[in-house]
Amino acid sequence: MDTGEVRSFNRTDDPEQDQPRVLKRSLSKEDRVYEAAAVAGGLSTLVILAFIGFFLFARSSLVFSEVGWGFFTSLSWRPDASPPEFGIVAILYWTVIIAIIALAIAMPLSVLTALFLVEYSPRSLRGPLRALVDLLAAIPSLIYGLWGLFFLQPHLVGIAKWLSDHASFVPLFRVNEPTFTGSAFIVSVVLALMILPIVTSIVREVLEQTPPGEKEAALALGSTRSGMVRSVMLPFARGGIIGGSMLGLGRALGETIAVAIILSPSLVISPRILETGTNSIASLIALKFGEADELSLSALMAAGLTLFILTLTVNFIASFVVARSRSGAGVDA
């Protein structure tokens, strides 16, 4: 019997049977409860975000009525002046710069660490090493801040001095005053160590989902292990790498205690990251909150609103990028 005969045999003369069937979903009571709980949990997240944004906007309305758009263009933060001056542009600048430097340091180390844990480490050590990385992610930021202040900073000052002596042709490494403590560079290194275990865990989980068949096919065609990693694993994990980096960037933008312990507050915009003097929105709120009057508190709420919008923007951009570069897209046939 040829193909035509099979199609003729399966065809029916009843037009009602040629219509596609409508599949009806039948949910049990437990499924309905679980579905309702999942929907409620997702909607509650949006509601909480909306309430946070509304609260920050309402509490910051006073400072906006006093200084207007100058809040986003002024360099001064002087609540005792007459009239009071509040400006966030320098603080916002250093917040972004510190987070970007921290991500630039942490991201390559995170990817390499994840690759080692997934592909290169001995099997007997993978479990303990993964547990150690997860444990590093659970250390409080206060511990990182104290460790960075008393242990890392004395060592990083020497590195900063070497960079200023031998790489001053790069504007980032030029200094006017040879004091390197409390700089954006030192704060960024501490933040990089804080976000490294989080990003590593995410990238590791994505790399472990690489299809074994794709890896074995690359090796069977004569590829080396490093070639297989470059051509199969990294393209497959592209979306996870981007998502992990954006999550690390969000934590670096909002980190408070570790930054407040190490930095030397400054309200100057400068490209020199090795000099003493930097600031961030989160640390500003932490340091100024206790002594704030009504107008100063409104200004701090406006700073928090700015950080809230910045973080949401980063997350939306990350979601868009991840959606366009899903894990596995680079190895599709």
C-alpha cells in the first residue's frame, strides 16, 4: 500500500470529524489551589513594587517642590545651607561607576569559576567547592565590609599606587593626591567579591544544562575541550550569563553597609577611581538617615526613588536582552 492509499484510507467523508478537536483542561482541586496561589504570588510582587514606588514618590514630593529638577543636576548636598541644597548627580555617578567596575571585575572570574566547577574540577571536589561558593553568597555584607576595610584595603593601596605609577596614561588611573584609601577602586573590588558567588552560582546552573549530546558531538568531531567550551557551552549559557551579570549589577547598585564602611564621602564627579573620595546612593541614605530633618528625609527618599527606578530599568533591560538571547540559542541546529 503506497502513501496515497494510506491517506485515502484515513480520510473520512464526515465533515464534522475533519474539524480539530477542542482540548479541555480538567484541573483537580489541588491544581486549582496551586494555580491560584502561583497567580496570587506573582501579582503580589507587582503590587508590592507599585506600593514601594508610590511610597517613595509621596515621601519625596516635599524636596521636589523645594528644589525641583535641580535635585538631578546639582552637586551639593547641604541641608544646613540657606536655602538647603540637595543634588544627587555626583552620588548617582559614583553609584553607577562603582557597580560597573565591580561587575567588570567579577564577571570574568565568575564565568571562569563556573566553568572550572562544571567541566575541569575533579569529581571528588565538585561537591565541596560548590558548597563553598554557595556559602560565600550567604556571608553578610557587614562581614565583607569589615574584611575589606581592615584586610583588603592595605593590600589594595599598593596595587592602586602601582597603577598610578605605571598606568597613569589611562585617565582612570591618574591621581592628583597620592592617598588611595576609601577610593572607588577599593570599594569596587570589595563589591566584586560580594557579587562573585551569586553570579557564579547562576552561571554554573546554566552551564550544567548544556546538552551532553552537543558536547560529545563537538569532541567527536575533533574539538579540544577548550574548543568545545567556546563553541558549545558558552553560546548555550549566553542568556544565563547575561541574567547573572544583571543580578550582580543590581546587588552592586544597592549595596549599603560594605560601601558605607569603606568609602570616604565625596560629591565631586571625577574619572579618577584611585583617589580618595566616592559615594553611593545606598550609603548616603544609611549615613544621613539618623540625623535627617523633614526636608532632608524627603531628599533621602527622593534618592531612594532614583535608585529604585535605576534598578528597575536595569532589570527590564536585562529581561529584554535575556529574552533575545535565550540559553541554547547559540547551538540550535
